[in-house]
Amino acid sequence: MKEVEEERNIRVYAFFGTHPIYETLVKYPPENIQLINAPPKEVYDSLSIYSPIKRRLKDNIKEIAHKIGIPRMIWLPALNADLIHSSRGFLVLNRKPWVVDIEHIGSFGNFKKESVKRIALKFLSSDYCKKILPHCKASMYSFFNAWDPPSKIKSKTEVLYPAIEPRNFKKKARETIRIGFLATRTSFYEKGGRELLEAFKILSKKYDNIELWIKSKVPNELLKKYKNLPIKVIERNYLTRDELFKNFYQQLDIFCLPTYIDSFGYSLLEAMSVGLPIVATSIFAIPEIVEDGKNGFLISSPISDFRKDFVIEMFDREVLKRGKLSIVVRQLVEKLSLLIESSSLRRKMGKYGRMLVEKGRFSIKERNKKLRKIYEEASKK
């Protein structure tokens, strides 16, 4: 009888950021994979450990590299590793096998500079570069359409979707239907917050059992304008992951992200992990996350940071200062009304979204199955 070959242990030097995408990978790595240098849990719990001085220094270096046309590159102390997993488009200077994940073409730096393209393609063509791992199909198309890399590079490009663990909790019965919205403190307008407020104003005249929960900093002028509406604002700068789920996502019935700037929208996976139906704009990778009519509704957007070919082209932010985008407001009212009026539709869509997280393309099992194979092939002598 032929013996089954055991999977070998692989030591991977992890050059990860502090995004929750990597938190899940560190917490649940593929079988027989040892992640070296993986950030400790407290790094993910709060970004406040970084001093303002370090942040400014990092931003200054990034700005200089952007202006003179140097891609993001790094050398890592990975002597004892079998390979390196770099992230966020950082090209690896080590003469050791490496893989790199990317969010979009901009992950490599100022991609419109010819020098950035030339240097990056040289590194990506190297035999040391074993895999390029876009977070989604849109990320891959962004890379291909912007630079049209040679077939050698395209052949080692493989989509690896982020994963998230499903959250188990007991939902309390209540009459009020809560709609949630999340944005960073500085991206309220860019995430469609104003349009959602205007849509909620219209909806609150029709339904007396709805609330809007906002995890962001709402501009003062909007707080004053909508002060009489049933809105709860959570402004606290830093929440641990557990606090975010317990005090925000698990308190909601619907999650809404009418964003104009998100390339992936990890908050959508977070909402799906607790079984929430979603309403979101159909930009970049969001149609890969939200299947229209299945785990939520997609609405069109007149503006976006991405062209139809998925290449970055940031829209003029002055557009947002001219007033609300009525076409977005109308669609939000229409789709949110459907979910407000039907508890069975909310349950059905929420269940399908959670399935994608539990055993679908955003599950830890599916991610680890693909990543284990990638590491195995990349580390072969």
C-alpha cells in the first residue's frame, strides 16, 4: 500500500500590516505553517500604540518615494524562514522565495511613474517572486490593465480572498430595526455618510421603528441638520475587535456602505460574519462580496475612485462639497425600504452572507486551503 506523504512544516516570515485581514491569518494560519514575526494580538486591538511622530515619519518617507518614483521595497531579517509573505505591495529585496499580496495597482506605489513600473515589473519577474496575490478579481484587473505585465508575471498571479471568522451570538428580540454605517473619522463624506443621512431622514417619515447607528465622526454641520432623527453616534477612536462586534455589528439589523472609495470593504465581511444583509455601492470589488439580491443589494454610484477597467483615478473631492448625490439617496431609500419591511428577507440575505463566511470563498477553511498550497509550491527547493 502506498504511504500518504505527510505535509511538511513551513516557516513563513510574515511582513504583515495591522489590518484585520492579517489578524485573521495570524490567528488561524494554514496547517503546519509557522508564521515568524507575526504581529501580536494587541497590535490589532488598537492602532494607538503608534506614536504620532512615527506616523509622520512613515508618511514623509512614503511621500518622498511617491514623488521621485520609487516603488515600495523592503529587506527583511528572514534568515530562518523558508519563504517570505510580504503584504500591501512591498517588493522584497531578499534573495529568498517570496510572495506578495496587493489591494490594487496603487499598492506598488505611484504606479503612473514609469520608473515605478519598470522596477516593480523587474522584481515581480524575478524567480524569487513566486506568487502575486491580489485580494480580489478587481485587484488583479487593476494590476493587469494598468501595467499589462508579461505572461510570466500574469501566470504567477492568483486571487486570494481575505477571510474572517463567523461570530456566534444570541440576538435579542426588539421592535426597532437598526441600520448601521461605519467609516473612519476622516472619510464620512467619501463613504456616502451624507447620502445615508438624507435617505434615513426620508425613511424615518415613513417608518417609526428605525434607528441609524453610526461608527464614525459625523461633521458638525450634519449633526445639527439631522439632530432630531433617531441616530446613535459612536465616536470613540479605538475599539478592540471584540468591542466593535459586541457594541456595533451585533446590535444591528442591516448594514449599509454607500462608499465611493473602498477597494474591498472589509467591513462588509464583518457585517456578513454576524448575518447582516447589506446595501452597498457596486464599485471595485464590492460586487464580488455582495451578490445583488442574495446577501444584499447593490446600488450604482455616479462617482468612484476607480475607472471601469479598475484602475485608480481618484474623483475630485469638490463634488462632495456641492451637496448630496440625489441618485444615491433615491436608491438607498428604495433598497432599505425592502429590508425594513421584510424580516424574512433580512434573515434570508443575512443567512446567505454568513454562509459565504462560514464555508464559502471568504471562509478561513477556503483561504487556508489555497494558501497552504501556495506556500508549499513557493518554498520548494
